[in-house]
Amino acid sequence: MEIFKTAPELQAFALAAKRSGRTIALVPTMGFLHAGHASLIDIARRKAEIVIVSIFVNPTQFGPTEDLDKYPRDFEHDRILCLEHGVDVIYAPEPDAMYAPDASTWVEETKLSRPLCGAKRPIHFRGVTTVVAKLFNLALPDYAVFGMKDAQQLFVIRRMVRDLNFPVEIIAAPLVREKSGLALSSRNRYLSEDEKQRALVLSRTLEAAKPAIEQTGLGAIPAIIEAMRVEIEKAGGKVDYIEALDAATLEPPTDATVDVLLALAVYFGTTRLIDNTLIWVKR
């Protein structure tokens, strides 16, 4: 397994691989890897001859009051996990290797990035799309694997790839949970044991809402969301948002909606957790 720290190193490796006819799968991460990331790597390993994992805490997707400086990092742990799962290359640059001091070019998706987390974190997705576009230009992947835990991010990246004609197939990987039901996240380490137990209300309410909406249809959504809010607040969560949107457009569902994305963001203490489920709409 090779470890690259600079953009020219990675791009030269990828160009040589492509010229030799080998396929590449990319798994973009911010590190502090867990079983959810491992599942993405395993999918990438099955799809391509070369697997590249990027480990980069991208500063441009953090707002001024967000947790960039304290975002968890453990490169040695990440290196071992990548080695165990057959990764060929880790790309682990410093910020100045990814962004020139006077960088002034951005890649921005302007529709799917607006609701949900985009409404609460206005610069977040501009940073995500910019860094992912840069990674695509450096790693030259045939495939890129993103998890459904960050469903909006997945949808935004898919739209960027479609609109800008990137020759990359985006693969959606299932959301992975702890045995308790809590969605795996690097930010879970911020939670106290008490907060972790109380946060289980997120998966419980999503699990209960899914059959309720499937069986009763779109008209039940407002009441179901309100019931979820009550349960989450009883458990000590501070709701940032709970929304049910058309999964294809991330707009309010209509009679044409096929699947609904029920997504939420909730604070337990100072830790913001996100979770979601996809729901088929009854006709």
C-alpha cells in the first residue's frame, strides 16, 4: 500500500494506472475510519483493480463556528484499517497541498444542496463538491463510493457528476449502524455514554415512521414528523430539522413522488448527528 501526500504524486500514479488499462475506485473520506467506511472500501475492492482512499479533513466545508479543529483524527488507525481491507493507495494531503493560498475557483451545485443540511450550513456543500471534483481530477476514478448515511451529499455528488460530465460511476453504499441502531459516524466519539443512549431515539423514530408513511401515504407526513419531534425532544435531543422530501428532487413530495427521503439532524449536547431512511410512497 502506498501513501501519497501531494496532488502530483497521486495524479501521476492514477495516470499511469489508466494508461495501463487498470480500473480505479475512489473512496473519499475525512478519516477516523470505522466499519461504515470499511463497507465502502469493500464495495470499491469488488468493483475495481485499484482502490484509492482519500483521508482529508476538508476545511472548505466547515463553517467558522463548526468543529474543524477538533474533528477526530487518527491516521495510524486509518492506515491499518485500509491495509486490512486491501486498499492500494491512501491519499492524505495537508490543506496547502489541495488549495493554493489564493484559490478562487469553486464547484457549486445550486438545487439539491439548498435544503436540509445545506439550509443550516450554507457553505458546506460548495466545499464538498469542490474537493470531490478535485479528487476526481487527481485520482481519475472509474467508480466512487459514497454512503447513504450522508444521503444529501450522495445526491449532490450524483448531480455534479451528471451536470459536469465526469466519467465516474457513483456507487451508493447502504447506511451502516451500530448494533444499537445508532448510525455510524466519526462524530459519535464526541457523545457521552448517556448521550449515546439517548441518541438511539433517532433510529427508533425513523424505523417507526417508515411503515407509517408507507401504509398511509403522504398525507400522514406532517403528523408523523411532529410525533418524531416530540419523541426526540423527550429524549433530550435538540432538533435542527426533520424533513420528508422527494428523494429525486429534494423538494416537497407531490403526487408524482416515488420515494421519500425522511432525514433529520439533531443535537445531543454539542454533537450534531444526522440520519435518514428512504420510504416508498403508497399509491
